[in-house]
Amino acid sequence: MFTDGAARGNPGPAGAGAYIEDGAGICLDESFRFLGKATNNVAEYEALILGLERAADLGARYVEVRADSQLMVKQMRGEYRINNGPLRACAKRARELEEKFEAVEYVHIRRHLNEEADRLANQAIDEA
């Protein structure tokens, strides 16, 4: 699963995108959600939540989350503390969703490898 959040301004109009594929690279789901006014970091977490919700709906048991937000990935791995209240609430929701899976792994990727999720996050803003 690839996730990305976008905010035009920080905070500003924001969107979340999730692109889910199977192990062979076949697209299983494309989802996006307009978030209203939010920061980029909140948008990144909302994209994670969206992706986990959709993966659960698809019946996934194992999820590899790939995201270009180093902050979110390291926080979800437990490498960084979450001091920001809104991010803490988002992380709590994501942890609750993790319970639906046998395993969830977080991988930081470079931005150019996250084009589909980025497209979806921006589509959410464009269509609002």
C-alpha cells in the first residue's frame, strides 16, 4: 500500500490518497478523501488511516505501508515520539486499525516512488 497526504498551504486545503496493490503489483484499490483545512502532517496520517481502512475492507492480512513521510513512518515504527496532539490522535486511530491485520510494516520511500498516492491526494483537493 502506498499512502500520501497533500496540503496546499500548511495548513490549507488538504487531501489523502491511498493506492493498494497486491504482491504482483496489480492495483486492487485507489482511494482519496478531501480533508478540509489541515496540515501536511495530519494529511499524511489521514492517508494512512484511509489506506488501512481500505486494506481491511479488501480482507488483507499483511500490509506493507510505503510512504514518503519520514516523520509518519518513524513515528509509527516507534522510532520518534509523537508530541503533537492531532498527530497523536491520528496515530491512535491507525494503531486501532492495525489490529485488523496479522502484521503491518512501515517503509519510507522516496517521493518519486509514491506518484500514484500523491496523484490521489491531489485529486481529492482538486475535486473538492
